[in-house]
Amino acid sequence: MSPPAEPPSQPYSYVRRELVEPDWRRLPGWKDVTETQWRDAQWQRVHCVRNARQLRLVMGALLTEAFYEDLAADRRRYATMSILLPPQMLNVMAVHAPLEPEAFTAAFLVDPVRRYMLPVASDRDPRWPSHPHAQRDSLHEAEMWAVEGLTHRYPTKVLAELVSTCPQYCGHCTRMDLVGQSTSQVTKHRLALRPAERQDQILGYLRRTPSVRDVVVSGGDVANVPWAQLESFVMRLLAIDSVRDVRLASKSLAGLPQHWLQPPVVEGLERIARTALRRGVNLAIHTHVNHAQSVTPLVAEAARTALAVGVRDVRNQGVLMRGVNATPDDLLDLSFALQDEAGIMPYYFYMCDLIPHAEHWRVAVWEAQELQHAIMGYLPGYATPRIVCDVPYVGKRWVHQVTEYDRELGISYWTKNYRTPIELDDPQALEQRFPYYDPLSTLDETGRKWWSGPL
């Protein structure tokens, strides 16, 4: 009698992995940096990498000249964001690479965090670096400003942009129109009002608009708002009776966790959390982590500290990007690292937006649907992230909510159930279908040929 057959393995195998802070001393420029310095937020900010010269100082001879030429070509031809890399972010790249230039450079080039934090020209789609419908403000947020910096896009929710800078700049930034320093490709718009005046106008609008109950406080990144100023703004926000949800948006929880571990910030966050609890307001931090490599003990410490002082939830809103996390294993590895080790709830993965020079990152709607299917059933239901498409003039939609989909041409059509403020007088707004476009590289030859003709 033959032995029973082995049961087939699962498509994904869960293994709990202990978080590790990569040893920054492996990089020549940081070989003498102490743990005290590494944990210091000001040291991290001062030692950010802003250009190739500073990258060379950190990396020594680890990166080849070909890499720097590739980086320089990207800065000239494609980059929509300036370089700003905190040591914490740079340190999670090519962690296990051999410390020999050719081997290290090869590992650095394929590193998923490097791919979106420090893009090079060879990353970009050589035929279609941008989709024909790509736009600087792809979500038309500025068109929906109620006052400067306050996007009123949904009936009950607003986005408050307090600042136009971040502690780090991601290559795929959806607000590349406004955030960061200008590049050779993009002259950035600028906020005109002084911060105090802008905040007063935002709060005044919210007091006059009781239909708004949910405020995302963002930018840029709230970690770049001086803490006393941020605390004052949030406290005044919490005093508005109609506000029931406040979300502080900060990638720095992963990119600069040292900021959120500073005693003045921790103590101030506790004051905000106590006030929110007393007034019955849900206070959360929304962060932005795209790969499991970025989840380190310091990130977990920062997240759990926020929870310990009374923040109700810390949630992750990642961006789905080819070459970074667009596989079931990558999404599940990241989700388990966040949920199990850091106390951060996997919440959303946004499809990368239709901004210029992003075609190499973007995935098609059908690919996103397949990924959503692949990650179901492994995580608790409440912690299973939703993959969403942020459709221009519509808003966030689960990828299976598409109304119609022309796979051959890569055009999906979406509808919505509310009017944005710029459509309040449009009787057809709720019947209209809004298009979204797959990356052209995902189409078959017929579709690519169609797009190659005149539009």
C-alpha cells in the first residue's frame, strides 16, 4: 500500500519573523555613529541624504560610478521629487548585500525600498515613462480647496494640508505638484498664506461646515510642523463639535520614527489623545509603509508608544507599486510585520496614481484585483488591507467596484454616489462614468498600437 500523498502546500506560508534594526555601521560613512546618535531625531534630520555627493559620503566605494550616472540621468530627465532620505530609510536598503561594489550595487538596484525612495533612470519605462493622461495634480485636489490647503472632496471628510514639506520624499508622491523642492521636471506650486493664517482659515471653514466630521491632518507630513503649532491646531480642531474623527498623516512613523519617540512629542501626543477621548473623538495616526524591510524595532517602538499614550489606532496606507510590493507574498509579509510586530493595522494599498513618470510603478486594475483575491483569508478580516483605486473626480474605490472595464485598451469606468463641491449644481454627476487608465505596458499589442496613434 502506497503512503498517503503529502497535502499540497498553501500559496503563502506564514512564518513569524522577529524585527531587526539593520546595522548602520556597515555603511562606511556611519561606521562611527553611536546608538544614541542614531536614536536622535535631530541627528537623523541633519544627516539626511539630499544629493549624490552626500550619498557618496555615506556609501564610500560601495556604489559604482554607473549607479551615480543612472541617478544623475534620472534627476535630469524624470524626477518629480527632490532627494531627501533620512538615515533610517537609507539603512533598510540592501541590508544583506555583500560589501563589494559590483555586488552591493546589483543588490541596491533591485532593492524594493530604493526603487521608490531613490529612483534611477533605468527604472523608468523606456517607451512610456508617463501615461498620456498623467497629470501633476492627478486627483485634482487643489481644484477642491475650500480654503488654501483644505481639500473638501467627500461630503463628510476633508484633507488639511498644513505644510508642503516632509522629512523624506518618495519618488511616487501623489502631491508632487506641491510637496518638496522643485526639480528639473517640475516647478512646484507654493502655499501662499502664512501657516497661522492658513490654519485659522481651515478651522473657520470647519466651524461653518458642520457636515464635515472627519479631518485628515496632513501635508506634506505633520512631522514637519513644529510640535507646539501642531498640538495647538489639533486641540482647536477637537473643540469643534461636528468633528468626530481626526487622522494625523505621517510617513515619518516609518521614515523617521525617532521623531515620534522624542519626549516633547510623546507627551504632547498624550495630551491630544486624552482630550480626544474626553470629547469622544476617534484619534488615529495614518502612516505609509510600502515594504516589510522598513518595519524595524524603532518603527514598532514608535507605533506602540503612540498607542500606549492613548492614540486609538495606528493604520498603514501603502502604495501598490510594481517592483516594490506588487506580489501576494510582499503584501502579506508587510501586513503581518505591521500587524504582529508593530501594532499597525494594514488598512489600504492605493494603486499608484496617474502622475508623470510613474508608469513603471503602476499596475493594471486586473492585476490589483488578482492581488486582492490572493491576500484574502490569511489575515484577520479587520486587518486585511483593501486595495483601492483613487479615481480622479471620484475618490477611493475598491478595485472590484469598477463599473465597466475595457481590458484591451486598459480603460476602466467608475461611478460615484456623491457630488464633490465643484459638482453641487451638476444634475448628471451621479450618472457620469469616470475613466481610469491601466499602464500601457500591461496591454497586448492591439491596445498598445491603439494608444500609439493620435488621441
